[in-house]
Amino acid sequence: MRRHNPSLEDQQNLRHRPPLTDEPVTPHPRVAPTSGLTPGALMALQRTAGNAAAVGVLARQQAVVQRSKVKSGKDPLKDLDRADARGLLYGTSTARKETSKRLAVQDQGRNHARRTIDAYNADAGINQAMNPAATGIFHVREALEVDDIADWSSKFTQADPGLQHDDDLKAWIAYLKGRKDWIGLYDLGGEGPDAMDRMRGTRFGKNLKDAEHAKSTPLTPSRISGWLRGKRKAATADADLKTMFTTEQIPDLNKWIYSAFFRRTSKLGIDFTASRGHTIHFNVSGAPKWDPSKPLSEMKMKKGGLKNIYSDYGRLITSSEYRHIKKRIKSGDISKKSVNFYDEFA
């Protein structure tokens, strides 16, 4: 287990993280949360369990005090206080950060599992590989074809150096490898009419996160499909990019592929968590009328607002995650018990 910080939405320009030890990490000693510590009890705890344990208990007490922001559903901190918890946080970055701030207090002074799928992607080296995304997608494709985890590390030198000893991270990479065609966006580079149907309409605009710009960009669905088609090599992708696209098209191509790719990894993170028997803590607070093409506009958060996101805007990745999880529950692929829908926002 490692200590991790969210979030990809919060840090879309993330390139690397500080190096971590490659030694196996043992779980932090567990100390049961208490409702309060007298000075005498605190001193006794320090003597028996050490200062770190005492600090951890005090931190968790502080987190308990802040729980009044949870307006509906179960507070994720209760589930994630367990040493074996592998549940993940989902929701818009604005709403999710309220939970993350409290969780950081609760996690203070102890090792813990990753709390977001973004942290898994960062430690796998995927976030860095997909920057820029137009060429990064071919590095990811090639890594997904490799069977040995050790070879994965050689492909992504910025992956967590402790990868070989990290069962959680190895499980995530194996899960991606089992779905390499979908995560590699191969279907969007097909030559048949189905591929083009998947590229047109709302998908084209929502991956640019700006419906109006989608109408005027010199980039077209057919150009994206052509770029993703075939078996292009990562080694030649950069040179190919410069000959196939103009300087005006490249930024939009990067944005589109970046959005399409991480939209899929985030959905797979939901399936991955449920398949392991852990809980998806989904903050459904949202700002239904907020337009992502105007990122500086005010987000008026509402209880359950994520359920009513206006679809005529370039839609948020989080709203597609919500639809995905509802479909999975309806089909029976995910148990209702695996999901905690809750509301928390400032």
C-alpha cells in the first residue's frame, strides 16, 4: 500500500510524481478510532503504540468532526478507515475534493491504499505516457501487448518503482491488459461504418469538452479515426503526427484522444473495484447547468445534481461514469451493494 493523492481532473498536467521506495510496504498498525482522548489516555496510547499511532487517532477524530458536509448516503470515510479497504472515490473534482480533504486527515500518519483510479493510472505511468495523448496512445497500446509486468515498467520508466511488489497496481495493469482492444481505442480507428458512427455526433463534441468549438475546429471525426487506424508504431508516431496534421489540429487531436481514453479508464476503474468486492463511493453532487466550455464560470452545486447534467454542453467525464454505473447495476453486472451514492459539497 502507498500514500496517494487525487486527482487527474485536478491535475491534468501531471507529468511525474516523487520516486517511491521499491521495498514492500507493510500495513500501518491499526488503532481503533475513538470518540475522544483525555490527556491521560493520549499519554497511555503514546507509551503503548507510539507517537505515530496517537497522531493517527487524533487525526481521525478531527475527520469525524467534519462529517456534517455529507448530505445523503453513507460517509465514505467509515468504509475507507479499514486497513483492507480498496474502495475508490468518484464524482466531479469540485465535489470530490471535499471528501478527499477529510480523507487526507483520516489517512494522516499511516500507509493506505489508493483512493482514486487517477492514482492507479499515475502510478502505472499511464498519465505521463498520455501527455501528449495523440502519440501517447501508441505507447500505451504497445505496453498492453506485453505479458510480463516487468516489461511494462521498461515501457513506462515513470511508473511506480515499487510496482513489482504492489499487488493492487499489478491487478489494475492486468485488468487493462484483459481489455486492451477497448482501452487502446482500436474500435474508434476501424474502417467500417460502425467506427464512424461512434465518432460522430455528441461523442465528437463531448471529447473536445466544448460543443461550440466542435462545430468550428479544423479537426474532423474521419481524421481522428484515420489516425487511430492500423498498427502505427510509437517510435514513428511523432513524425507521422507532424506530417498528417496541422499545428491548428494537433491540440484538438490531443484533447480528443485524452478525453476518450480516460473516459474509458475511469469506467473500467468502476468495474475493477466492484470485481474485487470493494465499494465505489460516488459523489452525485453536481452543477447541472455548468458549461465545461466556460471553465471559469461559477459552479452552482446541488444535491444529486450530477443526475441532471445538461447534455447539450460538452459533457463531463463524471456524468458518463454515472450513466455507466447505473447501466451496470441494471444489467446485474454490479451489485447495488457495491455502490455508495452520496452527496457532499461545500
